Amino acid sequence: MPTLVLPYESAVLLVLLAATLVLASFRLLFPRQRNAVRLFCCGAIALVLIANLLLGNYSVPVLEGLRFRGGTTFPAEFATLVVAITCFGGAYIGEVIRGGIEAVPPGQIEAARSLGLRSQPIFWLVVMPQALPSIVPPLGNQYLFLVRATTLGVAVGYAEFFMITSTT
């Protein structure tokens, strides 16, 4: 029966992304306790990686005779589906973010420069807080559309899509 198992590479990338977001948010919330934040994040990352290694179900190819047995296959159809959805989603999400940033009046940026702020503080303290209200609604719609667009993978093949991520 086809099952969906999170591949090891995806788990590592998700852990690194989550750790980056947690570290950034803790640094903003607790700027004085940097060492405690680092220790907490390193502990959380190590715990998740150890759990993935111990509980994971991985298939490693084994050389038997002149052929490899086992391992995960990656058919061209699935690669095409991943590339198409990634390019489509990336282009639209990039346009949503660009439009939100362009919605900030240029006078706000000029005012921040006149106060002596540099580029990075201008972006994070002036532009992004004003751009977020115009970014969030269309970004949510785009993510929902991407989730619905992945159902087009049925045309590529249901069994193929789910058998790629399962181990044999």
C-alpha cells in the first residue's frame, strides 16, 4: 500500500529552517540572553535530528552481484512535477512579495534615510512592517492555490507520487 514517508533530506532541511526561524524570533524577543537562546536552539536541533535518525525508515541501496537492490527511485515524471510546481509557485510568491514591498511609499524610505538608518534597518524596521499587511492576504491565497495545484499530480500518477517517498 502506498505511504508517504518524509525523506531524510527533507527532514534535515525542515529542521534547519525551523531552527533558523526560532533562533531569529528568540533573538528579537530576548536580545540580552543570546547564549541561552543559542544553547536552547542547539539542543532542539540535536533532539530533532537524533529522533529522525532513530525513528526513521530509510532504504539504502545494497550492491548484490552486478546490480543495486533497494534505495529510493526518482522518476522523471515526479521530477517534472516538482520542478513545475516549484517554478510556478516561486514566480507567483515572488511577485506577491515584490508587490507588497513596492506598495510602501518612497517617502517612508527617504524619511528613514534622513534619520540616518542604513539599508538593513530601513528594510526590517520601516519597509517590512508596512509591506506585511499588503503581502499576507495574497500570500495566503497563493499557498492555498499551490496546495490545490499539487492535486494535479494525480495526472502524473498517484502510485508513482507516493511510492517515491516510501521505502521498499
